[in-house]
Amino acid sequence: MTNHMSERVLLAVFFIVNTILYFFSYDNATFLEGADAAQYYAPALSFIENGEFLSFDGKPLTFGPPLYSIFIAIPIFTFGIDESAAAIVFMQCTLLYLTGFLSRYILLKFTNRFGLLLHALVIFNPNSLITAHLVQSETLFTLLLVWSVVMAFKILTDFSIKNIILLGVLTGLAALTRPIAFYLLILWPLFILIALMIKSRLDVNNQPVFYINRVVVKLLTIILIGGLVLSPWYFRNYLKFDEVFFTSNAGAYLQAQYVQLKNKGSGLSVSSANKEHKDIFSDYLDKDGKSNFCLDNDRHWSCNTVLTHASLGAIINEPLVVHIKALIDSWGTLFLAGGASNVRNYLGFDGKSLIVNFQNNSFHGLESILKLVRDMDIFYLFIFIFTTAFSVIFRIVGIVGLFYLFKNREWRPYGFLLVEIISIFVVAYLYLGQSRFRVPLEPLLMLLAVIGFLYIDKILKRRNRLKYDEIK
């Protein structure tokens, strides 16, 4: 089969699979099953009607950035909210397909083989595929993140101001989609500098061959350009609230981290963990002479700083063993969960209460997980087995790929860069590991899996040659 024919078959199968998924979903599942969907479509509706980003309660959007709301405002404005679901799914599936295409450019740094395989693994990944059918910002964010990685890889071989500017713009846009990219924007100069130093030492007798001061100045341009992209949102917040900030979600995010830490690390129920956090927050407000307004309005933008400090202090004060237990669960879920719940919810199968109870009740490790599996009906169990097996298999092959990536000296700078990028997400999600949080990492994890297949293929061919030589 020719390459052009393979591409057409891939696109045709992708179209058919997504059409079937959408056909068998229930009405408005795209909006109703998207996690925090109202956080995005409420500002989108407000933007269409008033030219402002407001939530349903009429308060200005501060909890997140606006780009995804702008993105879905286009089909909502064109078709109306009740008829826009199909257009949103089509647009996001198109972005997913383009993300797979961009991922192939990253793979070219390592090999010109298996490009179609990587494309297929990215677009048919169950976690990414079902997310593209929901009102969630991950699909748009993933495209911008992967495009940013493509530009970062280009900088390692073509240290031009054009590539640096493009990287700053793309990462700035990514941060306007999901705030976590803000940390990547700040860390790009360090990450790329480390990769350049490794590459330089490998290229020329283990000695750096570039003028580090000039390189650092150019790399800091990434932050400057990204900052310019973010500046309108900063300016908007300053005009409305007379205070400079990007988003107000850090405190609530750390609060959620603490609740999960207590749930997974100490076995408390979610309600008990929330009550404990409220007591800690109340004590913090009393000691600092702060108003109790924030105790009942912890999501208010003005409470972000005090909630951040109180939650961070509560997290730090937990015993080490509690952190270890919670991290094992969180990172295990982040990397191995397959997104079965999203698939089941989207197709309208029973079982949503199982996950709700699993998340809210006291956590007892493997015993709680096994009980969840035993209580699943046959359809949910099949989806769970398939999606989890997909994740587990490709994580194992990905570990092989990671080993090969660092084993090959020429690839090592790119390997460090990939690990640094993945590490940001692992550290940021900490105790909140979920399958949907892995969506932005899926193309990079699938890339590692393909490199693993490349290494396995190399070993098998070497063994076959040895057997052939023995026969001769």
C-alpha cells in the first residue's frame, strides 16, 4: 500500500470511528459529560452576547484563561448552543488529527520510519479520542503543546530568532488555553539551554562550543514573546479588579490537591477531607486577622492568595508516608487509567454512580479498586479492560523507548527535553492524577512507545541476522 493510500485509509477510518461514536452518544453528551464544561461554555455565551467573559452567575471569568471559550464560541455563534455539538466535535477531531500529524515531525528527529503508526496511535488513543468529543480544553491545548515541542526541537538544530518567536507565541497561546503552560513558558529557556549544552558537548569533544550569554539572552526572548501574548488578559484583569494576576485558580487547585492527598494518602472520605481543610483554612484566616468572607467564598479572586498559602501549608504538614501513598495512586492513575469513564458516560451506559462513590468514599488501596471492578456491568467492564490495557501496554513499550532514547547519544538532548516537559505535568498534577489530565501528554508518550517499537524491531532484526549467519 502506498503512503498516499495509507494516509487516505487512516483519515477514512478516523472519520468513520468518530461518526459512530457521535451517532451512539446521547443528545448533548458533548456538553453534559465534559468535565467543568460550564466553566468554558458559559463565558463563550457571554462573549457572544456581551463581548465579556462571564460565568453563569454573572461574575467575570478569573478561574481560567479565555482561549478555549473563544474557540467554542465560533460554532455556538454559528449554529446556536443546542445545534453546535456536532460542529465542536468536528473541529476538535480535526485538531486531534492535526496533532497526530505534528507528532510525526517530532519523530523525524529520531527516525523516518513508523510515522504512520505514531499518527494512528495519537488519533486512536481512547483517552484523546473521547476527549475530542467533549467540551474540554485538552484537545486544543494538546495541539498547541505539541506544536510548541516541534518548535523547541527545531531550535536545537536551528537557533534562529524566528523559531524562538514562534515558540513564545505558541506557548503563550497554550497558556491562554490551560494555565499549566505558564510554567512551561517560564522554564523553556532553562530546558532548552540544558538540551543545547548536552548536544554541544556530544558534538565537539565534550566541550561547549557556543557563547552561553548570547544564547541565554535569546532564550529569554521566549518568555518576553509569550508574555506579550498573555498581556491582554493581564490587562483585562487589572482593569476589572485593580490587581495584576493571570488566573485565580491556584488556591482552589491546591485545596483540591489537599483533599486528594487526605483521601488517597490517609483514607479519609472526600467530605471529611473537605471539612478538615475548611477547619485549617478558618484557623489560618483567624491567625492572620483576615476576613471570614473567604471561608464561604474560597473561589473568589480576592481569596486566591490566602487560600493558596493555607492549602500549601496544610499539604507540607502532612507526614511523608501520606505523600508517598497519595503519589503512588495519583501517578499510577495519571499514566495507566484509560479514560473508560468518559467513554461510558458519553455513550450513556450505566455506572456513573460507581465512579462518584469510588472518588468520594474512603480509599483503601487495591481493595477499593477491586471492588470498583467487581461492581461494573459487562459493557463498562469491557471498556475498562480495553482502555486500561491500551494504556498499560504502551506505557511498558514507552519505558523501552525511553531507555533507547538515552542509550543513543545523538538523541539524548531531545530525550532530556521530552522528560523535562513531561515532568512539569507530573509535578503540577501531583495528587490529582486523572486520565483526562494525561491527554496533553499522550502524543509524547505515544512517541516514546514508537521509539520502543523501533528498538524492539532493531533487536529482532539483529537476532534474525545472527540466526541466518549461523545457518550459513
